Amino acid sequence: MQSAGCRLCKIAREARGESTDGLADETHVHINSAGCEGKATTVMAAHHSIWRHLYDSMHAAQKPKSKLKFVTLDKESNMSMLWRREEFPRICSKKELAEKAQDIEVTMPVKQSQETRYNLDPGSFFENRF
Ligand SMILES: [Zn+2]
């Protein structure tokens, strides 16, 4: 049976006053992903919580001689935050990193759930990630 579209996405779009055209199918995978507009905040919070737990566990198990350094152990950091730290610009400039990441990302297909945002402004779609 064909889905009429995800009810959670529909509610989120209606709350934002956006069109409900092209809703994703309401599948188990969809509603448990950050791609579901109605569940994205919850799914991302769970994701971040799990990563924090993993970072803490890996850090606790780290041997004293290890050369690994956990750069986001105390808090989440995006690329802009990391590149404010002294050691990162020594590796490469943030601009070089963004250009290389964009070179790779443009080869990846855009998800159907992100097409509207991508088509609106393809340039900022990639720039906003950093
Ligand atoms: Zn959804």
C-alpha cells in the first residue's frame, strides 16, 4: 500500500507554513532518521548523546602512550569552532578544507528530502556546513 506521506513531516511543514507536496514515505527507516522533519531534533539529540558516550568511553580506555587526541571531548564543535584553535590552521586553512569537502560532496547525490533546499541555493547548501 502506498503511503500518503509522512504525517510527522506534514505537521512540521504545516507549522512552518510550507508546502506539504513531495512528502517522504512514512517508513520505519524514515521516521527514525534525521531526514524526518518531525523527528529530526530528537534523532539528532540521540545521535549526539550516543557520540558523547562513545567519546567518553574511548577516552577512558585510552592508554597513556596513545597519540590520539579527542578534539571534541568536552563539547560538540563544528568546523568553524575547530579552526579557531591554533593547531588546526597549521594543518590547512579552513577555506582549503571547505573546498576539498565541497569537491567530494558535489559528487554525492542530493537526498530527495534536501532537494528543495539545495535547488533554492546550491552554493550556500555546501557553505553552511562549515
Ligand atoms: Zn517524516
